[in-house]
Amino acid sequence: MTPPPLRLVIVDDSELVRMGLQTLLQSTPGITLCGTAASAAEALVVCTREAPDVVLLDINLPDGNGIEVCRQLLSNKGEMRVLFLTSSVASDTVDAAIQAGAHGYLLKEVNTAALIQGIRDVAAGRSILDPQITSRVMELLKNERTKPIIDSLSPQEQRVLALIANGLTNKEVANEMGLAEKTVKNYLSTVFEKLHVTRRSQAAVYYSQSVGLRGAGNPPPQKK
């Protein structure tokens, strides 16, 4: 059976950007554009009314910022997911977005195919970061003693983290490791607790930093 199309809301203060994205995405198979907003206040109203699967959100808004909008939207613990689409590459902004719970962060220079794939990945439960800012995000964690924290995880926990960082959903991790999905969720809960994070995107950044500290030539931990 064909799954229902994912519902999307676009939030950007630029009418030109909103119209361009609307033109691009409303004809994309599997995506239904259910609303647009030009401000923080409007975004909260539209998203509350439409309950989209994904909110495509800019950082800079005329009456506030996307970081606070993201935080408020995700405070209800629902299924809504937030993907930032912005021109900001400032390290503190990226960090704030991740801390607010964003599930993805893309730059407006992204090409059409990557944007559409990013929306679908976020809707499917994956976390994504634009390749152009990954190194900047990793830099944020250099003083957080990431390697000792990662090394405190059990081999199975490290394997789960590696797969999550590579974009797999809980179900895909379970299939890869031959585990029940509930077991993967339990492992992931423990990983979050040990890393002192609450979001998959934050955990993925920790793993990326640990790989950088170990050396790019070393493979992720393998299942025992």
C-alpha cells in the first residue's frame, strides 16, 4: 500500500524564497505542502493548525528566530520534525539549532535533489547535517572530551550510535544488527543518557567528532 504523502510547512520571511520552494515542492511526488508562514508567530499558528510531518524553517524571522520556533514546536513531544534551511553557517547558530532539537540543518545553497532527499530523510526519522557545516559542528565539541565519553559506551551501544550517525532509523538499525526494534530503542536511550543529549542529531555529532579523534581510517565498532 502506498504511504500517505508527508505534510510540509515552509517558514521563511522572504516571499521570493517561499514562492520558489512552493513551486518546487508542490509538484514533488510524496510531498504535500499544507501551509507557509513568514514570521515566528504565523509559523506557530500554521503548524499548530496543520500538524505537519516536517517544518522547513529559516533561522532569521522578522519577529524572532527559528531557534525559538523550533523549541516551541517540539516542546509538545509530538511527531513533528524540524529541518532548518538557512544561509547561516555561524557555529553558535548551528549549535543552538541542535540544542533546540532540530532534526536537520541544510544551507540554502543545497541543490534540489539534496533538499528533497533531506526532507524525506527527516520525515523518515533520520537526522541530517549539511556537509558544508559538519566540520564547523565538530569543532564545537573539541573541548567536550568526546572520545572518553564515546569510549565509555559498550560495543553494542557504539555500534548502534555508528548506525544512527550514518542516518539509519531504529527499524533499520534493528534489521542491521539482528535485534528487536525495542532493544535498539533501549540501547539508544542509554546512549543518550551517557552522552548527555536528547536528540539523534546531537548524538550523531558526538559520533562524528569521535571518528575525527580516532582517525578517519578507523572503522566504526562492529557487532560482536
